[in-house]
Amino acid sequence: MNRHDATAGIRNDAPRVLGRGGVGVVEEVEDRRTGARFARKRLKRDVLHDRRQREVLRRETRVLRSLSHRGIPRVDAWSSGDDAEPWFTMTLVDGEDLDEMLRAASFPFSGGVDVVERAAAVVEFAHRRGVVHGDLKPANVRVDRGGEVFVLDWGLAREVDDGARGGGSASGTVAYMAPEQASGGAIDRRTDVFNLGATLCHVLTGAPPHDPSDPEAPVTAALGRCERALDRLDRSGADRRLVRLVRRCLARDPSRRPADAGVVRRALARIRRRRRIEAWLDRIACFGR
């Protein structure tokens, strides 16, 4: 498909809804001619004529088209700028998201750490190209049936340069929000680093830094109050090296966090390699007894 003939080629009868967000809907659609399946993202009917939300969807389309990586859904078709209903289609990722995996896991969840490491590699690619995701969380990290890790939902993504940009109003998911994000301040790569750390916190302790059911959570997030989460981390029994990394990622002051997702990914890779070496040495020691 391409954007010029995609509307005619899509089978629209009773598409399967894959997900709903605050303003958008993602559906599974089919190309009539080839039978290929895609995911289509469009706006909900009640915000269809909201100019700001229409621009947000178009920005997501532009960002995804600019990022060519196997862990980022590829845009196949998109509506023209003056269409009554803006939309785009992208790679359909069949599989299980990290949020679903966590519901069935015992903690600390070592398999989840490996998934976050691979998700960090995807975000590292985006950071190198000046793009911040803005809403990293377990529900937006999906493992397909072949074991490939995808980072989904780039609706809050924005292009930044080496200086922080953006902000103005709180955006993201409060359970995983960085303080500058929750307070409507400027965000940059270190905001994604906080979100990665918040996701790792969930993987290691069974809960994100902020309780979404707590009415005070937006204020707590804006103040960067993570004491309860840090206490859970210390009592989790997780590898102390992982705990130290998550603590750095969740620092209230962005300048005290790792600089970008690449630093987080390399730190996770070092910890993984050291754990393997230690396990190998333990096996050798057992044989020698």
C-alpha cells in the first residue's frame, strides 16, 4: 500500500480493536488485494475535529516515518493533510506486551529485565536521531511471536536537539512519569531514561514508582517523590547492580540520571554479562567440590 491508494485498498468492515487511548484507536485492518494485515491508528470520533489532536497524529506519522528500525513499527500508508479523518497504517505486531507479562510474573522478573534492555536499544536508536518517545511503559513494549521486541505508541514523541524542548502541560502515564514531565516542564532524553527506570522498577518490584489509583499520584510524580518505590527496590532481592541503576534512572534531578537510553542499555548489557560469568564460575566451583 501507499498513501495514494490505501483508502480504497483497506477492508473497513468491523475492524478488530487492538487498543484505545485517550484520543486514539488502533484497529487491525486488511488490504483487500493482498490479504496483508496492518494496524491502523485513527482519532476517536469525539476529538476528530480537534486541530491539536489532528496535528499530534500527523506528528506521530512523521516521527514513525523518520525512524527505520526493526523494533519500531513501519508506517505503510497515511492520510493526506486535508483528509476529514487523519489516520495511518503500520506494522501489526502480534504478541504480548510487557504489561501482560508482568501480570503473570513473580518478582524480580529477570525475563523482564532482558526485554527492557532490548527496548532500551530501540529507544537508543531514536535518541541518536533526536527523537524522545515520551511515554515509555510496559504496555508500550511488545514482544512479537518471533521474540523481537518492539516499542509502540509514539503519539507523544517529539523531536529535540541537545537542549531540552517541549513541555507546557503534563503528558504521559502518571505511574511512570518523570517529575519534569508530570509538572509540564521541558523534557529530553533523560525523561525517557526515567521512564525506562520506572519500567525496570515495575519489573523488579511488581509495581511502578507511582500508584495510579492514588489521587495524589500526579502531585507525587511532579515532586519526584519515589521513596516508597526505592524502599521496595532495596527489599526486592534483585541484583544490587540493577537496583543502583534504577535508582540513578529515577533521580529527581535529570542531570543525575544516565544521559540517554544508550547508557542504560550498555549498563544493562554489562550487568547481564557479569551475571553470566558469575553463574559460569559458580558452576565450575560446584564441579570442583
